[in-house]
Amino acid sequence: MELVRSWLLGLTCAAMITALAEALTPPGTVRKIGRLTGGLVLLLAMVQPVLRLDEGTMARALARYRAELSAYDGALEAENQALAKGIIAEQSGAYILDKAGALGITCPLEVEVETQAEEGGWPVPCGVTVRGGLTAGEREALARQIEADFAIPVERQSYESGESG
């Protein structure tokens, strides 16, 4: 910002000096030469930051910008993964509750779904904990449904009786 401020200040001063010089010069050829000179002074004031550009400073600034961008990108990716994991776990739990209702299970259930990231980076359900008063038949039917829909084997399905509060 300081660079832009000093550039604008220099450009404004050059414009004021050029306008004052033009106002004080007599009409005719001298004024035309004064306008040309004033235009060149304004042009020089405009390109001065480019002329003073330090290649090393620009390279360092660009490298710092890329590092900040990379750090921000990494943080954004981690936050995206956490949000996706939560959404997938929540939606999978709701799906299991819906399937339990379709199987005729009427007791209140609480479902907790564990997820893990696959090779592609997206989290997938890998384990399920179901809490509620299920009968043996309901438990077996729900376990088969979960295995069929989510490919979560019975070994990674946990069933707890009663409700957690």
C-alpha cells in the first residue's frame, strides 16, 4: 500500500507542476513545447515504479505469496475433508435409521457412523455403532441391510442395548 500511495503522490505532484507550468507559459510554440515536456514528465512519473522494480524483491514477494497461498490451500482442503466427513457420517446415519424404519424396527435408535478417507480422498463409511433396544432378529436384519448398502461387514458393526443419554 505504501508503494501505491507514494506512486499516486508523485503522479499528483507531477500533474500539478505540469498544469502550473502550462498556465504560466505564453501561448504559441513555447506552450506546445511545454505541453510536450509536461506530458513526458507525467509519463515518467507513471512508469517510475516499473523503472525502480527490483527483480529480487519481486521474486521474494512472489515466493511469499505462493507460500501463503499453499498454506491457505492446505487449510481449506483439511476443512473441506472435515466437513465432508461429518456430512457423510450424518447422512449415512439418517439412511440407516430410515432403513431400520422400513424393516419395521419401531424402537428408538441412535446411529453413529465412522468414516475414513479412501484413495480418492473422499471419506466413506467404515464402521457403525447402533444403540437401542433391538431384538436379535431386528439386529440381524439391520446388520444384513447395512452390509448390503454400505459394504460394512458385521465385524465392524457394533450394537449396544439401551439408549445413551
